[in-house]
Amino acid sequence: MKISRVAELLGAQVRCCSEKSDAEVCSACGSDMMSDVLAFAKNQDVLISGLCNPQTVRTAVMLDMKCILLVRGKIPTPDMITLARTNDIVLLSTMYKMYTTCGILYEKGLGSGEYHE
């Protein structure tokens, strides 16, 4: 699925790096706890979160993610946008809550990737 399709399905606004919206993504994880993402997520392309600060971008960078999808109408801070642009990470924001966002994307075929414990 392309990032542009993710945005379309969720009525999400592209906040950064729209030129990268044609990138393919196969899996996602959702969490507001970046320590859990770092500990348990592996091989996900999209980070779904309501945590709106640069640490979210740093986490995505460490895991080679292509896209951050902010939920609950969160708007990325200028620091997030700068950091995402520097690292070629697409930033999206949707009005949906995390549970609904994950459900819509899962139903449309975006997988959960691998997890390790």
C-alpha cells in the first residue's frame, strides 16, 4: 500500500515530505510509548501515535520507518517537521483515534509486521 493510500483511507493531511507519499508500506505499529515501540516493533514501515514531539521522529528513524501517522487530530511541532524532513519521513495527521486508525488500516491490508519479545 502506498503512503498516499494510507492518507486517503484516513482523510489524513500530509504535514511533511509529500514527495515521498508514493513509497510502499507493508506494515505498521501503534503506540504512544516509544519505549514499547523500540522494544517490541521490528520491520514496521508506519508508526501510528498520538505522541507529538521529536522523540517520535527519532524513534521512527532508529527503526527505519517511512511514515509517522499522528492520530486524534495532533499536528506535528515545527521541530518534528524539521527532523522528519531531514530524515525523509512522511508525517501525516488524522482525526481518527488510534484504535479506529489501526482497524481501518488492518482491514485494508496493512499488516502488523514482525514483533519480538
